[in-house]
Amino acid sequence: MSKKGLIRPLSVLDLAPVLEGQTPADAFHNSMRLAQHVEKVGYKRFWMAEHHNMVSVASSATVVLLGYIAGGTHTIRVGSGGIMLPNHAPLVVAEQFGTLASLYPGRIDMGLGRAPGTDQITSRALRRDRLGSGHDFPEQLQELQHYLSFDNHTGAVRAIPGEGLDIPIWILGSSTDSAYLAAAMGLPYAFASHFAPAQLHAALKIYRQHFKPSEFLQAPYTIAGVNVIAADTDAQAQRLATSFYQMFLGVIRGRLQRLAPPVDSMESLWTEYEAAHVQQMLTYSFIGGPLTVKQRLQHFLDDTGVDEVMVATNVYDQDARLYSYSLLKEIFDQLT
């Protein structure tokens, strides 16, 4: 499904990765540096995601970080990709994002997911007496919308600030379930194909076929997450990517560690089965020099027809990370 002739926005997903030998405080400073850089070169959004109990990710207090990033930038939209709504009371989320939208009007996005963003033990610690598995996500979402609506100004419980503010809500998903919900509610939809590629096409098809126009959105709008590591040559990019591969190897082994420096070869670090598993998870990862990245991204856009691309780049060298995003923007602006 091609959308030739359209100018697609390019955006960033950042998890505040903690590098080996560094601290979460360093990760926050790296995130700010990245946000300021991508704002300067023309990216549209900078989203951060809620994760818990992970030594490699420092974005657990996501709303606090969004305020930090928004306060250090000027034009780029800042939002959650996402807040895991079942971990929170909808009223609290409405108040928190109402505060952000009041401080930074016209710049705040609220992306919402139903997963816990962590393991089951940590999920129980987060949710305490709310031990559901996210099945009440639609009801929670409607409650949140109620608090944000102007119509609730006579309600017994009100979100102050938050009530009546224009805060775009996005539904996030890594399976087809959220596609049905986003379509039924007439909301924009972002798919986590950067780590869960299997159902991307099915989810996009469901969302587009079942979409019902709403007061928030008249036509379907989709974002797809991808991983990109761009460098001057394929060899340079592939070496940078070994940090990324080590991170996902830790995921499948259940031994998460901070983002490690690159290595010359992964052969001694993973088995053939593990390599295949990581590569399957990272199907939508475009790693290479400008021509390689350009060709693969163009094929992805032609194949999916998504309206916007959101990019995660996990490399150890932070200068190389910034350069990758700069190079990608130059490449992306040449695509059709």
C-alpha cells in the first residue's frame, strides 16, 4: 500500500537506555541531548515508554521524564509510547497529562497500552489490589476520556488540570486486540513492530477496515515502530548493532543487562538458535549505510502504507546515535 507523494513524519521512541558503566542519571542526560538534536533536524515526536524493574531501561517514571524533555525542547511533540494504563488510576493519568499539557500546550501526546511493561511479580507490586490482566483496558480508557472531556465540568470527580484540554490519545499495540479497539473508538494507532513484528500487517488491516470516524479523527492514522542504525557504511552500522543484539539476547535469556559496548563479532556470544530468535524479533530493523537503509525503508513504506514511522536506535556510542538519526532524516526525506 503505497502513499507516494505524501510527506510522512519521522519520530523517535526512546527508553532512556542505561549504558554499561553509566547510571540512570547519565541516561536521562543522553535522552535530553537526543531530544534536542532530533528537534533541530526536524523530527515530529519524541516518545518515551513505561518499563519497570529493568536495569537496562530508566524510563519507569515516564511522566516525570516527559516533563523533563518537554522543558528542554521547544517545538517537538513529546509523549508516551506508552503509559501502561492498567498500572494506573485513570484520574491520576488525566491529572498528570493535564499538567504536562498546561505547561507545554499543543505539544503533548498520550499513548496508552494495556501491557504491564514488566514481569508478573513487578506487575503485582505495581497494581496491588488491581491484579487484572488488562481486560478492563477499554473501560479504563473511557473513564480517562471522561475526565478529560469538558462535559465533566459538573462531575463529582474532576481532573484539574486536564479537563477540557486537547490531549491527543493514541492506542498502542503489539497484537491485533488493540487494533480493534483503536478502530472502534476512532483513535490513531501505533504498532510496536520494532520488537513484535509478527502481527503488524494483520493489525493494520483490521484497524483500517473497522475504523469508525470520531470527533478525534476522521480517517485512520497509523504509526509503526522500527529500529534503525545508520552509519556511513554497512560494516560500521553492523558493528554498532552488536550492542543492540546483545541487549535482545539478554531479553530472550531473561538476563537483562545495561547496553554493552559493541564487539567485532556476535558468533561467540550467541547460539545459532538465539541468533535466529533475535533476528525474528528484529525483523523491522534497518541497519546499514545510506543506500541499504534507504532501500529497506522504502520497501517497508510501500509494503505497509503507514502514515508515520517511529524510530528506536540503541547504540552504545552516543555521538554515533545522534549521527544515525541525522543520517536517517536525510535518507527519509528522499523517500516517496
